[in-house]
Amino acid sequence: MTAKTPSFPHFFRRKIIVYVVTFYLALTLIWIIPHMMPGDPVREKALKIIAAGSKGGTVPGSGLTEVQVKRLYEYWVKKFGLDQPLEVQYLIFLKNCFTLDLGVSIRFHPSQVNDLLFRSLPWSLGLLTPAIIVGWILGNYMGALAAYKRSIFDKVLYPLFLFMSQMPYYWFALILVYSLSFHVRIFPAAGAYTQTLTPSLSITFLLDLLNHYFLPFVSVMIPYIGGEAIGMRSLILYEINSDYANYFESLGFRDRKLLSYTFRNAVLPQVTGLPIYFASAFGGQLVTEVVFGYPGIGGTLYAAVIGQDYPLIQGGFLMIVIVTLLGNFVMDLFYAYIDPRIRVAYRGEK
Amino acid sequence: MSLKDLLRHSPKLLVGTCIFTFFVLFAIFGSTLFNVDPTKPEFGSLETPSFDHPLGTDILGRDLFAQLIHGTGYSLKIGIVAALITIAIGVGVGGIGGYFGGIVDEILNLASNVVLTIPTIAFLIVIAAYFRVRSEWIIILLISSTSWGGMARSIRSQVLSLKTREFVDLAKLSGISRVRILFFEVLPNMLSYLVMYLALSVAGAIGSEAGLSAIGLGPTAIVSLGMLLRWVIVWEAVRYGAWWWFFPVGLTITLITLSLLLINDGLDQVYNPRARRG
């Protein structure tokens, strides 16, 4: 038993090394992989467009004219230094990443990758933030309820929570669309607002926005409730069975007091887990946005995957990596300042 | 403790094992009992469930029951193999780092933390997008190479506490090599933990495969459960009101992962007295 409690600066120095290495490896990986593939897809793609373009007419599927294709290729050669030696290309790529300048999308030419991503970011944040906050509150409340009440209440809720947390979230989205949009036509099946309306702050538009918002919101929230409830339930059970709770009970204190003590202890890991869940949902809710035709990061990344739009895929990846690292960092702050026990446990020392 | 005792101790373990065994048998014997090619469009389009087609047909006229049998088989295979590789890497990295310590540990621990921090699904998307042809082995390797971080970290902390025990000192005195001590003296103590983690890993890998396939980045040549969901999304089964098309697939994925979670929870109850009241 080495009782070596790490100091704050030491703890953060280790974490920051992890983040820097992760970020650097992630960047390097998205540069290396296309170069490892037979015939460098990035270059190949550009050459294919050129070849198709030079035969005259437009490129099938890309909707580009010959002049646009030539310009795109020249732009690319310059942007990523495709005529330069590999190590120079790598440095140019790193520089572009750090200045968040990822070039032009192929599929949505001539839009900048940056513009596309920042245009869809508010939609994703607007969908995830409220759904996760509401889901977190409901999930923890219901999980705690199941743990305190036990008996038949728990026997029904626990399998339900398990089911909610384990179903593929996009499958649940499909069921929602089928039941509440196809079978009973209550909610629109796709989009963020009716295309004929122009976005404005009018009552009509806001109602329309909410109407479109409901199904995606529920489809993100319900699976999250399940996961949080299961976590909370087992944490409360652990606390109730702990020595201090037994001692407390034997002293004859009221249940309410014990309830509030155990709850406060149990909720800690749930709070610290919040940012990390947000980050993983940010990358993970891809298919939900596809099912609902929602114009967020997920939908954009999906379009990029389908269209083999590598600059856009790289941009989306970069954005998800940054959000994840931020989420981890916020979680570390929580860890370090809320619960010193976890800080020690984190280093794997007992 | 005999197997019977194990199951009697925890209803969760019993239920989980039953559901999981059902799907394994369904995948193994299904195609013998119901011998229909899942990829051949030789029936009517969008037929509702009937005696000939227990789950109906899809828009191309392929039998959905046959698809479910083959999909379950491939998904289980991918899940189990990927989980075994994940555990092998996790045990290797965590065990060696924890037992040998020093600079080796620093590097391996950093590697596990990096793998743990990287957003898995985004990572899988970027890599998978560059492979034009993806065999199930590429998918298995991708999934296992991105998911061993947590495993390595918990194995490491367990080895750290186990290596200070007396039986390790005794083993050292008897002069066997450090590698032997690690793998034959220390690691067997974690067997129950490894089995629990295996259940979780299989569930995770099946989920990852489904997620990857659903966005069109799964294995290109086989019918997995994720691929079936992919077809549901691409052909917009919901717009045809074909509930028999999309409902059973998702339910199967949910029940398989749920059963594995129950097994994990049940084993925890059996091995860990503190969780027994759960």
C-alpha cells in the first residue's frame, strides 16, 4: 500500500499529457491512414474528378463543371501541398488543423468545411443539451426511486431501464417515427422545420420548430434515462449497504435524513459522468440525426461518409475529438474539486 | 460452487444465460431448420408475416427470418471474437504495466488513457471510411483495437494490489520467472473478473458493429444485424409501414446485449458479496 496522494498540479500535468498525446495521435492518424491505403484516396479522388472532368461535361454525382473541378484540384494541391514531399505535407496538414482551416468540401463544393460544421453545430447542441439535462434529472430520480422503494416497483423498473439503455438508439428513433409520425400522424417525420417557412422569430415558426423538435428530443432522452437510472440505482444500493448507513440506521435516525445522505454520496459519480456522456453522445448520435433528417453534425458527417468527402469527414472527426477532450477535461475538474476520493482512485493506487 | 448453485444464487444470471443461450442456438441451428438464402430476392415484395415467412419479406423480396438467423450468427461471431481480442490486449497491457512498473508502466498507462479518451465511434468512422472493402476481420480488429483502454486500466490496478500479496513473494522465492508469476500466479485470481468483463465486451462489440453498419461502414460482404438495420434505414422501411421489417432486428440486438448485461450483473452478485442485495 503506497499512500501517495497526488497533488493537484501533478494530477493535472498527467492528464494534460494524455490530452496532448491523444490530440496529436488523432491528428496524425487521420493524416496517415489515407496515405497507407493503396493509392492514397485523397489524391485519387481528386484525380478521378479531374479525369472525369477532362472528358468534358460534368462529373457524375458531384454536380461540378470542368472548370470547377480544375480549380478544386489546384486548390487542393496548394492547400495540402500534394506536390511537396511527405513530411512537408504532414506539417502543412498539422498547421491547417491548428488554425482550424480544413479546406473545401467535395460534396458541398464550394462550401468551406468549417462553415458547414459551424452551421450544423448549433442544431446538435440545441438537440443534445436539453435532452441530456432532462434525461439526467429524470434518470437519476427514477433510479434512486427504484433503489429506495425496492419490492415490486424495482422489479418492473429495473428490466425497463435495462431495455431502455441497451436498445440501439436509432432503432428507437425508427419506432418513434413509425408510431407517432407514420401510424398516427402527430409529429413530422423529418427535418428541423418546414422547408416552406423562412426561419424567423415568429410564433408560427417557433411552434413549427418545436413540433419538429419533439421526436428527436425524446429519442435522445429515453435511452439516456435508462443508462442513468441503472447507474443511480446501483450506486444508491451500494450506499444503503455501506457501514455508515447501517450505523446511521441503528442510531434510529429518520429515513429521510439517511435518504438525503446516501443520495448526496451517490450522485457524485453521476455528476462527474455528465460531461463525458455529453461528449460521447455528440459523436454517437449520428444516426438519430440521419433518421430524423436533422441538420446537425451527425447528419453532416453522415453525408460526408456517404459521399466519401474526406475533408468533411476529417473536419467532423476533428470537431468530435475536440468536444470529447473538452468533456474529459471538464470531468477532470469535477473529479478533482468535488471528490478527492476519486482523484486518488483514478491513479489506480490503493 | 457448482453451476447449479451459481444460477440459483442469482435470478439475473439465470435469465441472462437463458436469453443468450436461446440466441446462440437460434443462430447455430436456425439455418438448418429454416433453409432459405437471406440474400436472394425470390419472394414477393413487403409480404406481411405468414407461415412461409415468419417475419415477412423486405422490399426486394428477401426473407426476413432468414436474414435474422444469419445476422444473429455473424453479429455474435463478431462480438465474441472482438471481445476476446479486446481482453487479450487489455490483460497484456494492464498486466505487464501493473506488474513490472517503471517506465514500461508509464508508457502503457499513457497508451490506455489515450485509447480511453479517443471518441471511439468517430475514430471507427474515420478509419472505416477509408477501407473500400471491409471484411468482418477488419471490423473486428477496428473494434477491439479501440476498446481495450478501460480493461487495461482496471487490470492494472488489480495487479498493483495483488502483487503485494504473500503468495507472490513465495512465488518469487521459489525462483520462477516474473512473466510466469504474472500469468500463472497473479492473473488467475482475476478470472471471475475476466468472465464478467467478457460479457460486457461482447455486448459492447455487438453494439459497435451495429452502429458502424447502420451508417454504412460495417462489413461489406456479410449479413450482420447492423447490416439489416442499415437496409431498414436505406430503404426507408418506416415509410412503408413495414413494422415486421425493422422491429425484430432491433429487438434482437437489444435482447442479446441486455442478456449479456444481466450475466455480468448476476456474476457480480455471486462473486461480490457487497452487491448481493442488489
